[in-house]
Amino acid sequence: MKILKLYGDKLITGKDALNYIKDIEGSRIFIVTGGKSMFNNGTIDRIKGMLNESGKKYTIMDGVQKNPDTEIVDKGLCEMKKFKPDTVIAIGGGSPIDAAKVMTLFYEYPTINFNNVLEINLPEYKKNIKFVAIPTTSGTGAEVTKAAVITFKDKNIKIGLKTNAFIPEIAILDPELTMSMPDNIVAQTGLDAITHALESYINHNLDDYTECLAKGAIAGLFKYLPVSYKDKTIESREKVHNYQSMAGMAFHNVGLGMAHGISHALGGKYDLGHGLVNGIALPYVLKYNSSNAIVKEKLDYLAKVIERKDLIEEIKNLNNLMSIPNSFKEVVGISKEIFLADMDELVENSLKGSTQRNPVKVGKSDMKTMLLNMYNGTE
């Protein structure tokens, strides 16, 4: 028996979906967001206006940057305890949404904290708080998933925490909120979504439902992400926004693979963008995984789905179109000597997490070779 969970209570999509804020039932709203972009483009003012009209009390916790760590979560938790919310709104990329998920869990279950969160079975349900996720980037799928990725600086790694209690009750997918994304974020988050969909599709846990979600997301993302990047139309942004959410629903139910294991290791060590590492790693990982006959058959089939001869080559072409480097040495900012000195730690951490669910087993020797090739940009 397999139990699937696609998303929470409601998924609000389309232009002006943000206006659903007016219908939120809570009276004390704790808003979590990232840097200043949501303030500068007027989105926070829109939300404040709707909450003011309905007489709701609210407070805003901002400053959640990429790769949120334990410190920012604890800071938000302190503010949450002072305000005592009944509803949490997380708006921004995956970082503020993930951070807010963990803040909310710790708030509702005060005995859980970063000293024990990795050692215990997490509760699977919220108690009273309603969680509203509003993604403004198109890639993480955080608005529909049971995962929250937090950087543990003492361990030099990003760790994915998982519980159904993290699934937002309400997800608002408004494409207008994605129009201010800079090109590099369009590229990196889009590649994150493609990695979610592909790693779901080649996962041996794939089922009929997630197969449709993953395959549909792959077809849609390869079609519309280049348009979203180049032409920046609202129509293409809406398509990518929806397809990335479908990819989130897929991996949320079957798991991911080695690209994400590597991304969490290198992202945590060198503070790199998650989608950027995924984009660089994905061609190497898929080539390694294609040694498995079932995976190769799936990749060949997907090439036909996107009407290309070779899926891996098409990913490389897409990376080139969107100015994604093909090697880590172009982004980590360290010498090969330092990278080699870090290698044992990188290998150990890359073999953890999502790599445990990779469709092809990988050992230390193969992982070391792959990381070195990724650093150099060689196959």
C-alpha cells in the first residue's frame, strides 16, 4: 500500500491569485519573507493592504536569505513566540518558505529544536496554525512539499527535514509575482524544477500518479523555461510556475536522487545556490545513472517526449542558453588544491540524504571521480 499526498487543502492559481489573502480566516498573521524585493515591488504592501481591510493583526519577519540556517530559524521562532500567530504566510523563494516551515514546527512543538530534530521522529501534523505558502520563484516546489532544507553550519551541510506537518494548507501560485525575477534566478530555479521532475521520473519508487506529474512537468518545463528566460512573458512564467509545482508534487511522494545529495553537500559547504549546483551536476548524474538499463530507457523515452535526440545534451544546451557554467570551479571561487583538501568531507556528505534514494548505487570512489569531473568540467 502506498499513501500519496499531492498538496494541502487548497491550491490557488492564476493571475490575481494573491487576492485570496482576503479570504484567509486567521486573525493573527505572521509573515516570513526574504530580502527587500517583495517590499520594493509592492507585494508586501498589497498583502498588508488586504490584511488591513479585513482587520487582521500581522507582523513581518524578513531577511531570510538563500540557504537559510539554524540561526535565522531560531530568530524567527523567537519573534513567533512573542506574536503568537494563528496563521503563517511565507512569501518568497524556497528559502523563506522552508525556514517558516521549521519555525512553525518548533513553535507548535516546543520540545523540538535543533539539538534533537535530527534524532527524533517528527510529528506528522500541525496542531492549530494554518500555513500559507506563496512562492515568487519557480523551482523549489516548497509550497506543496513535506520537505524543508536547512543549513547546519556546524556540519557544513544542508539537511532536508521531512514531515507531513510541513505541507502548507494553502499554496498561492500567482504568476505575476514571478515577473520581477532576475535572469539568473529564472535559470537556477527552473533547473531546480527540472531536476526535481527528472529525479522523480527515474526513481525506482515511481508510481502511476507521480509518473504523470513528473512527465508532464518535464515536457512543460523544457518547452516553456527557455521562453520564460528569454521573452519573460506572463504566459510562459505562469506555465513554468505551475509545472514546477507539479514537479514538487512528484518528488514529494517518491524522493529525489544524487544531484540533490551533491547539491546539499556543496551548497552547504560553499554557500552556493541550490538550483545552480543542480544545473551543473544534473548532466553528470544522469550520465552516471544511465548505466542502469531501466534509467536509460526512461531517459531515451523522455528525449522523445521533449522532441529531442538526447536528453542530457538538451540539458547542456539549456544550461548554455541560460549562462549556467558546466563546472564547479567557475562558481565555488576556490582553487583545485582547496577543493581536493575538502574532498573527503564533500564525498561523505554527498553520499547522504537524497543520494540514498538514487536509482543507481554510488560508492566513495565513483563519487570522488564525479565531483572532480564536475569541478574541472570534464567527463
